[in-house]
Amino acid sequence: MHELSIAASIVESVTESAAAYPGARVKEVRLRVGALASVVEDSLKFCWELATEGSPLAGAALVINILPVILHCDACGVDTEIAGVQSFRCPKCGELAADLRQGRELEIESIELEEPDSVVPDPVEEQV
Ligand SMILES: [Zn+2]
């Protein structure tokens, strides 16, 4: 279950980043995950719960943005989003395009912190 080690390393780097804001609580962590990063979203969320349990990140939400695979075709000179990863051929001209421009990402996009002594309740504007 490699999602667990991914979750653990995310917890580690978020903890490091949040250390710059003593007392602040991590509310939400957003990830950018490429479709080729072989991460199972549900599994990663489950592992996130395990990895954060009992840590200062307990209760922090994990938001995963899956990025589509984008190929660059030399023949057409364009970047195209491909639906599947079965074939790395340019959907326009059919040329084999091995120039992957997006799809392998696995990175933290943003970390949302809650100030320690904020007495003003957050406006509920971002509830999706
Ligand atoms: Zn092409």
C-alpha cells in the first residue's frame, strides 16, 4: 500500500511548513496528483486519516486534484489532453508522442491554516 508512505511524507512536509506558524492548525491540504502518478484517491484519503491520527494534523481535510495527462506532439507542435493512458499517441495526428507535459505530478498545492487565536468565525463562503 504505497499510499500510506505517500500520506506519511505529505504529513511530514506539511508539518514542516506549518512549523513556521506556531499554534496554527492545519485545516486543509490540497494536492495536485497526475493521472499517471498511480495514486488511488480513496486509498490515499484513507491513509491520510491513518497518518494524521493523533498528530497535529488530525482532522485536516485532504483535497486531491487529479490532473489529466497532457502530451506534447512534436509533429503538430501542440499539447493535448489525453483521456486514457493506454496509448501515448497524439489524438490529432496519431504520431507516437512520448513528451509528457503533465500527468506525473504528486505535489502539495496549498495548505490552509487556521490562526490560533482567531475569535472571528470563518465566513462559510468556501463550503462546497
Ligand atoms: Zn500530433
